[in-house]
Amino acid sequence: MAPRNKEQEAEVLAWIESVLGEKLPPGNYEDILKDGVILCQLINKLAPGSVKKIQTKGTNFQLMENVQRFQAAIKNYGVPQEEIFQTADLFERRNIPQVTLCLYALGRVTQKHPEYTGPRLGPKMADENKRTFTEEQLRASEGQVNLQMGYNKGASQSGHGGFGNTRHM
């Protein structure tokens, strides 16, 4: 498990505040996000109507459903499955750095949505750099010997002797 990075956690909270347009309640990073209410409000701000029902209070099971709804909504929004944290990572504080990475991934994916013009989180996404080569350009490298393929000017181990013999200089 990766160590926690307090600067990244503070940056994530600041981004959430600026997207929502309101101050978050005071407290620890994981306590603020634990019940999933703020996460659901965040994805509804990015993609309106993503989470239809948000439980503001109830049993732990009902609050965990908020987190699961958030996870389903960000997957639909475009966050890759590999980057989405498990519910227990947040709710039971098993892997808080994974939660932070997931929120960074969400911030990164917002850049792919042209309708979103709000604040950014993390580095700018790279633009696609499509290249086209002619058939002649693609065939140009076939005549060269690739030195990474083990070519060593004909060196071999012939005449070395048998296994276990010492090397005579």
C-alpha cells in the first residue's frame, strides 16, 4: 500500500470545494468522504443526474450504497475500472491512497468532457498525436540488423570446453 500524501489529499479536497462551490465540513480527509454524500454531489455536479438517490443519514449499509453509486457513476463517466477504489478502501479505511488516486483519475477524465469547464485536478491530459507512415517508410528498417537481437559479430562459445571447466586465459 502506498503511503498517504497529505498535499495530494488537500489538493483533492480543494478541487472538490471549487467544483461544488461550497466549503466542505471540517474534519479528516477520509471522514469527510466516508459516507459518500460529498462524492455523489461531486459526480452530480460533473455529470448532472448521475446519482439519483443520495442517503444523507442511515445505517452503515445505506451510507456504503452512496459510495457504490458514486463508483458506478464515475465508471460511466469514463474512469477506468482499475483506478476505481473498493468501497471498503474508503469506508473501512483500508486503502485511502487508492481513494486519492481514484479522485485524481476523475479529475483527469473531466478534461475529456468538452462540456466541463470548471477547475482542473492534476496534470493536463495529453492530446492524441496520430501518425501516418507510407509503406516505403515502414519497410525502410527491414534491411538493418537490429543490435538488440543478439548479433555480436559471430562470437560464440565453441571451443570453450565442457561444463564446469575453468576458463583458460
